[in-house]
Amino acid sequence: MKDLGRISNPYSDDKVIDACSLFGMMDTAGKRFSGKGVIRAIANMHVRGNGLGGGFAIYGLYPEYADYYAFHIIYLSREGKSEVEAFLKHRFNLIHAEEVPVQPTPAIVNPPLVWRYFLEVDPRECDGESQDDYVVDRVMEINTKVKDSFVFSSGKDMAVFKGAGYPEEIAEYFCLEHYEGYLWTAHGRFPTNTPGWWGGSHPFSLLDWTVVHNGEISSYGINRRYLEQFGYHCTMQTDTEVVAYAIDLLMRKHGLPIEIVARILAPPFWDAIERYSPDERKLLLTLRQVYGSLLLNGPFTVIIAHHGEMIGFTDRIRLRPLTVGVKESVLYLSSEESAIRLVCPELERAWSPMGGEPIVGSLKKPLVPQEVAV
């Protein structure tokens, strides 16, 4: 009789890849550091990706322009660039513009134009809304109305660098070893049911919110339709985009803490809700009634970042991996512990959090984990 196991797994490789690689590193004391270690860590998980997407988010990146919104924009044509630049000059005070520095990288073929713009909002243009809301509206306007142009980063003193390639190739292309920040996240992509292209790579970003994700959002359709009611429009052809907009809606606009947001995106099962105390049960039922359309179906691990915080959590039953590591003031989040130990062999603590449990690193309240040590 033939060995069926050998037929289905001819290389006897028992490793469970689970697709996509995630890595986050934050110094909760606010010290800026080079991304060399982050690049090494995400490259260590090379086999999780397939070269169709890699990217990084960096915070504390532009101290000389810290008070201005930094737009990073992909252009697929010169005509799109001309139209967007006319739009930006009309709707903002344009402080500085330049092509994002790149270097020849053999693996990066036919890249689009990538430019960055440092912009100031004239309060008289806001018509009663906040400057952040004004920027969100302009981002959505460019992404939906201007051909061949996509704003993929729009926060202050931070930026996203991403493209079609393995993450270490994207890092080489954008010369990221020359940048510093106090918080870095990174992603290596293995797209399964959406296109592998520059705009669809991770991180996804809006204002200073960024999201990297491993998994599949099978609720993308209902999530997207719910968010469209609040002026968000998905244009990047990738399910993860809804997570970035949901985070902006829930945390920035509705002012909810991450502990509540995690219970919206990865709520307990109905039978588990019945075992909570009356007050907790009432809260969980209310969240389901109000925000049920933002529940994320499907397996996922996400690392969410914004100024001053890095957050990681998984779906309720942990169908995608997340490892947490701590060394002094530095918090690490990763798909694999090996990637953390590559850059920090002597961790003080390392553990895998419970499903749906948010792990938060903060400049305001440094993480002091209570979990079991290594």
C-alpha cells in the first residue's frame, strides 16, 4: 500500500506555515532605533511569503516634519501624478514634496512612482470637522476619483513603505536601513484570494493607524458595506483594508479603548457570553447589536500601531499564531518566536496570548507582562 502521507507531503516537512509573516518591535521608552533588526527578523520568516508583497510601518520617522501630514502616494501614471499634485496644492498647504529615495534592487521590476508630500491643513478648509476627518475625506477622494493614484500612508511623523516583493527586498529598495523610529511593524505576504500588487501589500494605513494581518477576512463584504456608511471606501483590492478603517472608526472617531475594540472584532462565542456576569453579558450583547457588522470572520492575527502604541491580538480560537516577547523596555510581536530570538536572544519573557486578548505596548504605560516566562 502506498504511503498517503508521503504522497501529500513528499518532503516530510512538518512545519505549519500558516502563511504571511508579521513582526513588530517597539521601544516603550520612546528611543528611536534602526530597522536593521526588524528587517533581519522578517527575512527570517521568508518561507511564509511568496514574494507578492512586503512592507513596513515606521513611527518617529520624520522629526523635522513632525507637525505635518506625510502622504506617501503610489502613481501608476504621470497623468495621475499631475492631477494629484494639483489637488494637493488646492486643498492643502504643501510644505515639501519629493520622490521617495530608492535604489536599484534586482528583484524589484517595473516599480511604480512613489512620492511623499508633507502637508498642512488650513483650519478654514475644515468646515467644522476635525483636521483628521478632513484628511480622511481627502484620502478617500484621491483613492476613488483620481485614476492611477493611491494614498497608502497619511499620518504625522510616520510612514508606510510597501510593494510587490519579499519584505527584505522592499527594505533594500526603499533604503530602510537608513531610517530610525521607536516603533516598527513589518509584513511578508502570501496572498490567497486577492491580487499581489503594490497597493495591496501590507501595512494598510489611514492617518497614523497601521495594520498588518495574517489570515483571511471572510466577512470583508459586510465589513466594507458597514464602513461605507461612515465615508470609508475600499480601493486596495485586499480584505485587510477593512481592518484599518474599522480601527480608525472605533478608536479615533468613537473613542473606544482597545479592550472593547477587541471584543467587537473578535467577540466571545454566544454560548460563552451566557457564562459572563450580568453586567459583562449586557455589554457584550450591546456590542454585538451595535457593531455586529464589524465582527471579523475567519482566521486572523493583526498587529495594529499608531503613535504611542503597538497592539497585537488574534481571532478568538487562535487560528493564526502570535508570540510576544519582552526585553527591558522593548516589546516584540511576531508570527514566530525564532524571529524575535534572532534579534534578541536573551528575552526576559516570551509567551503566546489567549485568543482575542490584546497585547498592548504603550509609551504612556509600558507593558509589564504577568504571563509565564521563557
